[in-house]
Amino acid sequence: MPSPTPSSGGPRSDMGRWGGNPWQPPTTPSPEPEPEPDRRSRRGGRSFWARCCGCCSCRNTEDDDWGPERRGDRGARGSGSRSRRPDSRGSDSRRPGSRGSAVNAAGDGTIREGMLVVTGVDLLSSRSDQNRREHHTDEFEYDELILRRGQPFHMVLFLSRPYESSDHVTLELCIGNNPEVGKGTHVIIPVGKGGSGGWKAQVTKSSGQNLNLRVHTSPNAIIGKFQFTIRTRCEAGEFQLPFDPRNEIYILFNPWCPEDIVYVDHEDWRQEYVLNESGRIYYGTEAQIGERTWNYGQFDHGVLDACLYILDRRGMPYGGRGDPVSVSRVISAMVNSLDDNGVLIGNWSGDYSRGTNPSAWVGSVEILLSYLRTGNSVPFGQCWVFAGVTTTVLRCLGLATRTVTNFNSAHDTDTSLTMDIYFDENMKPLEHLNHDSVWNFHVWNDCWMKRPDLPSGFDGWQVVDATPQETSSGIFCCGPCSVQSIKNGLVYMKYDTPFIFAEVNSDKVYWQRQDDGSFKIVYVEEKAIGSLIITKAIGSNMREDITHTYKHPEGSEAERKAVETAAAHGSKPNVYATRDSAEDVAVQVEAQDAVMGQDLMVCVVLTNRGSSPRTVKLHLYLSVTFYTGVTGSVFKESKKEVVLAPGASERVTMPVAYKEYRVHLVDQGAMLLNISGHVKENGQVLAKQHTFRLRTPDLSLTLLGAAVVGQECEVQIVFKNPLPVTLTNVVFRLEGSGLQRPKILNVGDIGGNETVTLRQTFVPVRPGPRQLIASLDSPQLSQVHGVIQVDVAPAARGGAFSATRGNSRSGEAIPMASRGGA
């Protein structure tokens, strides 16, 4: 893969992200730069598809379906319009006969006696109607008909006279500016005669002036928002029903349909990976796993339009929108802002003054609705935010998707399929040479589909990663990549297998500079990378270890073969030829419970596994680190000589006071312990890195009273400041699908070790079990969040759903209900 180039010019500015660029306190904000509005002109007009897919580069340049959203259309967006704007997804006021009065064959609008006139249509589109329930789309907060392809639906036509067997009725669906039958963007369905490509319509009942139809959609249909109209023909003439925006039809992928290539043959999987509106995202380190609840909110009003708008902004041809491989690849490019002014601006600098701290987000809804409303990339995101938004988009479009965390995730910058770490003669890290980095954790997505573009055996879970790390075919996207190809080291399989393989299954190679300036491998840590890969379990909030789906068992012959086979395709195929054998002194770090704001203790255990005494000169270097593996300067170190009897172990400790690390802290409160040493008797070199994080407090949420659809409910949020310093400009966020639209609460300052209590009201709009999620952010403390399950009862009268869509006010000042002491 080409080398990463985060912007069109200039050096990388986000210090906390890239290896080989040690962190220093920034003097000015340095978020990831947003690219210029139109990058196509500087590439000679070559689009995403021309660079990413060879078959798409042969398009007709006059095909209006290809281009990105016209700038004149952007001003038509508005989150409160119920998507009636004349954009390219499903409406075009210029199309003849699509709006206005009914037309006949003569085109003069005259309705002749005996013509079969359609006076109205009931698409059975309400959330409680048969269609929405059968298609598993009844949770969408939309009034339009939302279907999943490859599955029949029902409608009722209201006619000017009874239907006769000699009458001809034709249904038509159109999408895009220039619909064409050959592209699948103009679908013609003659009633009772069968259509093409799986489309057909049948009369199920004719009663008086009502005509009931059962319509079958193609399992390969394009996804998106379609215009719908009806034509009739009889001896008296032809009639066309005027286009009505209330009759727009959304069509999505269908994991319930065996003929759809996204089909999932497990109902519990579909419930979790398609219909679940919240989930858990894991972070931290393998020894100290943190978890946070994320509101995916794929059914919230406006989110579906935002997902389709993302495809429009990319300029994805409508004819390609039925292919989940192409759609997921576009989403991986568009969720980040590089190249294409996509959804989220990445920022690893530690300065978020010009946007939102990535740790402060509690869900995807606020991000996606902002992008839909303004057309501007949203600041800021890091890997779990990119992954959370990607899960929302893909689930919304109908792809079974899960959010995956890989601990000790490698960032291989030279395609060597090894993580190379360089030290001087005294085993002190040479940060200017350490361009590869090992992220404490990295979050991406798995989505489920068949891969007709690959040989057999590569269907199932596919990795999609929207975090902009490396370019793929010249753009910042990653995947879809078959998990099976990763597991077996088949790095020649598309897409982006070499990079993802290195993230989960490469080795950590320690190089020491010799007296003559050359470097020698002194240690190979074979179990350091991709040590644990997890996701939320199906049907519960427990963790599920899915490492075995990505890797053969560590140390097994199959695992070694996969690594070494893949390495043969990298830039250093003979790296293993120079390694030395292991020696007899082992190093282990004891995990300690380190709490933000308190003193901590670092503990290293040395063990002599040999039969002779050993003398070890041990060096410990402690520095802060971003979760991406980029470190600051060493702020504390310790040197000690230890004598070990045969078979003996000894603990070496290093205390660290809060006042020593306070001024050095960066995002995530993580620290890196570099351990190096030398065994006097046999020359063995010791080398190990250990990352740990400082635990932050949780928010405590309590529901005050029962939750009922349409009735006001109150929640109490309690937080205790763990630091002896004042938190300034504290901001709370509150969000929950079916409960509360994204809400921002500004609470000012919170004193050192002070406890505060807030109360907030919300009005549930959908029944069932829901998750209400909150977060706290301030310049002094982040990564603080909490969640509570809210079981919402249906309204006592009327339907199960409320017409209210929640309060989305943001930025309001919230008075404290009470302020407690320390």
C-alpha cells in the first residue's frame, strides 16, 4: 500500500497519532487538516471509482448518475423537512409526468369516461402496518414505506371504477436524475404479468373500487429512496398517477432474505447486528479493558437520509448501490473526512478546542444529523467514533455489522508485517526511528456478506475500517477484507489484507544498535500483537472473544505458517533469519489498579528459569502515551541491579506520585513502561513494553419514576470529581434512541473532589427496553460516561409510538439540582 499522506501537503500535524513523531505539548491547535472541497480537479477528474475499481473507470462521462451532489442541492437540506427536498436520491421535479396533475395518453390532463383512474394509494407504510412489521422496519421513525429487498409487500389502490381483467396496471419505481431500465434505476412492474430480475406484482383481491396488490422486489435491487408512480391503460386511454412525495419508498439490504448476498442464517445474529440500536465499545489495554455504551441510533428520524446522503456525496453511481461490497467500501472512505469531505474529521493532537473531544461523544446520531444538516465534516473523531458511526450506517442500510476492538493493534508503515522497535546501545528507545507503532487498542467493524468477487471460501465476516490510517488505491479507506484471508495470511486477497493482517498477527521485533552503528535483533515478542480481539456478545452486554476467527491459536504450526507466509510477501521477507534464540531470564509486569488522581506503583517480576545464578542490570523508563502508541518523553526512570538464584523470582517496584504524572497526562490517561536489561553472565538482552491506563470514574444514572411513551420522565445523574483540581467548562451529553435526541448540557466548573447531581427530563417516543447514555468532558478530565436501561411501557391510549421526536436542544445552561461535598 502506498505510504500514508494525511493531507495534500505539509507534515503530519496530529502528534498523538503517527509513530516516529514523539508527542510534545502543542503550542497551537493541530487537528487533522480537512482537505480542499474539490479534490477531483487535482486528479484529472478521476473519481473514487476510477481509482478504486477498474471496471467502473470505463463509465460514460455523460451519465448524470455518477457525479457528486450538485452544490446547488446542498442548500435544500434540512433535518425538519421529512426528506421532501428535491435531491438526487428519490425526486426530480424536472422529470416529465412525475408531479402535478394526472396525465392521459394525449398529455393534456383530460380524464375520459371509462379510464381507469387511480384516485389514491395506501402503501401500508405506518410503523404499525403489515409491511413495516414484516420487513423489520417498524422501528424507523419515518412515516414513509421502508422495505428490505427480495421480500414481498402489500398495497391497496383506490380506483375510479372496479378493476376489470382487460385493464393494464403497471407500477414504476425510479431513482436518480436519469433513471434507466438497464441500470436498475427505473423499474417497471406490469401487474399480473411478472417483471424482470425478480420484480413482479399480483392481484390478491379486487373488491369494488379497491385493488389489493402483492409486490415482490428483487433481492439484487438498488438500495435507496425511490419515487413511485402507477400507470393504467384500457380502451378509454392511459392514466399516470402524479408523483406524491408521501409515496416515496426506501429499499434496503435484507439479511432475512436467502437470495440476498447479505443474508444471515441466524435470527439472534440479525436481532443483535441489524436491529440493536445500542452496543458496547471496548478500549484501554488487554489487562485493563474499559467499556462504554454507544447509541447507534440507526432508526432515529433523519439517520436513514444521512446514510443515503453519504453515498450521494461520494458520487457513487446508483447502478452500483445494490452491491454491498461497493457500498461498504464507500462508507469506509466517507466516514472519515480525508479526500472527500466525509463525515468525521480525525484528531489525535490532544487539542479539541475547535470541536468535540472524541471521548465526549455518546452515539452516532448527533454526528450524522449534523453532517446531513450542514454538509460539513464534524470535528472530531478517533477510531471508536469512526467505528461507531460505521456500525450505525451499515446497520441502517441493512448490513449485519458489529464493532470490534483489537488490543495491541499494530500500525505497520513499511509492509514488513513486523513491528520494529529500535533501541540504542543501552536499550533506551530511539523514538525518531520508531515509525511503526502499536496502538493500545484499535476499533473497526465486521460486516457480513458473501464475496462473489473472490474465490469460494471467503464469505462471512468482512473487515471494514473507516479510521484513516493508510491509503488504499490512493484514497483513505480500508476493506471490505475477508476475515478468512486474514486468518490464513493470504495477503494478496482484496481489499487491504496486508495492512489488516499486520494489525492482528505480526510480531514485535526489538532491534539494538551495535557499536559499529548497525542494528541487531535482540528479541522477538511473538504474542504481543493482536493478543485479544473482542466484540459485544449477542443478546447480552458481556464481551465475546473472537480472536479465534482472526487467528489460529498462538504458537500453533498453522499460526506460525500464516505469519511467515504473509511476511514472505512483505518488504522484509528474511527478517526471521537473523533472530537469536530465547534465553533463561523472563520478565513479567504485574498489573496494578491505577486510578486517575491517585499515586500508583509499577511492579516488574524477574524470574531465573536457568540452573545457574544470574545478575541482571534492569532499567525502567516511564512515559505517557496516546492510545495510538505515540509517546511523550520519559518523566521517570529507575535503574537497579538484581541477583537471581536458580529458579528464583524477584519483584522490582517503582512508585509514581500523582504530582509526578499530572502535568504529563494526555488522552485516555495511558502510560508506557519500557523495560530493558542485560544479563551479565550470558549477555542476554531483556526488552519488554507494557501499557496501562489510569481508571476514570463512571457517571451514576438513576431513573426517577416509570417510563411511558409520550409521558415526561426524569433521570438523575451523579458525578464525583476524582481530581484535587477544579474541572472547568464541564459539558455533559445525554442521548438514547427512542428516549432522548442528542442533548448538550453546559454545567460550568466542578471543584476538586466535589460531587454534583443533575436532573433531566425526557419524553420516550418508542416502547421497549432502551439505553440512556451520558458522558462528561472537560479540559482536565475526559473518558467519563454512564448508562442506564430504561424499560418504556406503551402509551395507555393510542398507538405504541409517540409523534414526538424528542428534544434536541443543545448548548443550554443547566442549573445544578444539588452540589455535594467531597
